[in-house]
Amino acid sequence: MIICSWAEAENFWSGAREADPADPFVPASGLVPFLTAQRSLNSLGARVPRVLLTDDSRRR
């Protein structure tokens, strides 16, 4: 079991640029980019960890 809690204060990529979906070199941190990548890899048949619960509201 892996549990991960994301906090913006823990983003140590200095000089991070504004996220532009067309630019493949911008930092892709956070829940939405992670889930997008996980689903894309899963649809291609790659073995990825199964996501059982996400809480973007940070209530849990």
C-alpha cells in the first residue's frame, strides 16, 4: 500500500513555469496530471499502481 499526500509547499522545482498543456516540458505536479498519466499508461497496457481513492478536496 502506498499513501501519498501532495502539498504545494513541497514542490522543490525552482523556476517552475506556468502550466501550458501544449508544452511537454513544464512541470506536471499534482493530482490531475498524475491521474491523467496513470490512466494513459494503464490504457496502453503498462503496469501501474491501481488508484483506489483520491481526494482533491483534502478532507480525508
